[in-house]
Amino acid sequence: MASKKKPAGSGPAKAPMTAAGSSAGAPTTEPAPAPPAASPGADLASTTPGAGPVRSTQALAHGSAAWGARFVQPGFATTPETDLAFALGFPHLEYIVDNHADDARAEMIAYERRSYRLGWPRNVAIRWCRITASKGCRRSPQGATELDSAGKKALKNAAALSADEVAQTLKAIFSDTSAYEDLRDLVRLFEAFMGPELVASSIIDALEKSSNSVWNHQDHDRALVMHHVGFLLLRLPGALADKLRGRLHAVFDRRVKALPSKELGPRKGERGSLLRALDVVLHGRQGAERSGERSEDAIEPGDLLHVTGDRDFVREAACRRL
């Protein structure tokens, strides 16, 4: 059976400090009701057994101390909390849901590779992450999920994700060119469980050590992860965000100097380019104009997301798509 999208509550929720956990579940003919969207100001820290679904995320744990809080526009949304969530990159993140009905069928749902949006049942998410990290699953031509021994072992492991496990997986993603699936969802879930520091630091550690083969390999999933690094930087404390951004600039400069031309010109194709994605993340309007993907000379909207301080440019570029 092919995977099915199953959205949960879609509004930004206040992020409590919660421990990492796991999740899994199984598709049914009668889909379970999605958890209600949490009020941004609601207290989501309670996970009392028998209570209704409770959404939480570590992605927004730093709140107003995050680097991106400088971009808050009062009145942009309905409350100060949602104003802040949008400034920190909502909806480009994930939430973990406790007390979700699908957790009772976690193994089956994770096996079927069902995907959620803005609200993953904890037990489904843990197993889904482990299967993805193991590279132990593939789709048959008929759309069915097939697990190898590594995937089957990952499916059975319901223990909470550990920091070491997450860090090793993130470093492995940029250590070779082997194929993964659904990397952006994986990284968003890791951030929801562990917070932005571990995820950003592990990715940048790996990028600093990655080989030419990784940078020359065009992989759309890995490029999406690079795009997500821009949102991670928004959600980090200011000093750490500046430090990691500086390390990324050094990586970018080194990779550009490794090019035959020693400079990065306008993009020509290069779908799935890590270097182009990093340029978009780091260099605002210049990066978007130079390295954004284009369709009929219009920059793809996703490559405008990291432009700040130039509303007129973003508005004009986005309107070209209409």
C-alpha cells in the first residue's frame, strides 16, 4: 500500500521542554481523527495518561532568545506567540503528538511509511525515523513497502531516540552518496525530538568533513536538508547561530574555490546541488538570484524563503509565479 498523507493540527504550538521519544502506527480504512490544533498559548507540557492528544516540539524551544526573533512582526498573526513562531520559520518544522490513537498501531503505520504533517504520533515517528536512517526500506514497483533486515530491526525498536543515534545518522547523510528517502521529514522530526542545536551542529560537522563526491553528487533530498539548515539557524540562540553561520560561510568559500572556475556563476540546471542550496541559505537576495531554481525565469518560491531585509524583491519575484 502506498503511503498516505495524514495532517494533524496545523497551527503553531508553544514548545514545551520535552524528552525525545518514539512513534509508529498502521493505516486503516477508517482514518483516526487528527489531534486538534493546539492554541499557541496553550500549556502543552502535560502528557497525562488518558488525556487527549498533546502536541509539542523542541524546534521552538528557545523562543524569543532565538536568532530569528529579530524578524517578529507584531500583528502578523493572531497572537504574539504565533508572530514569533512565524519569525522562527513556522511551518517548516514538525511536532510530536502524545496520546495519539495511531500509536496503538505504530508498527504497521511506520511499516507502511505513512507520513503526517505538523503532528506525528510519537511511537510512529520513532520507528519511522529509525527505518529511514537504516536505509532499510524501499518501494516495490506496485508501491508496497519492502524492508530488509536492518529495516525490520528498526521497526521493532520503540526505545526513545538518543542524541548519539541522531548525531551519527545526520553525519552519515553527508559522509557518502548512498540513497536515502524522505530526508527532509527525517531532519524535521529529529529537530522536533532533540532541538535545533544537535541537528545543526551535527550537519555542519559532517559538511566540514565531507568529500568532493558528496558535493558533486546531485541529490534533491540532501539539498532539501541543506535548505532546512536555514530554518535551524533561525531557531538557535543568537551567539550559536552566528558561530555556525560563520562555519558554513567557510565551507561555502572552500567549496567554491574547489570549482574549476574558482567562482560560482548563475545556476544552470544543477537540480539537487548542495552548493546551490547553501548559497541560497547564506546569501539572501544574491544567493536566490544566483542559485535559486527557476521556471520560465521566475525563481522558485522555496528559494526565496531565506531572503530577509528586501520585501520588495521577494514580493516582485514571487508575483512572477502568478
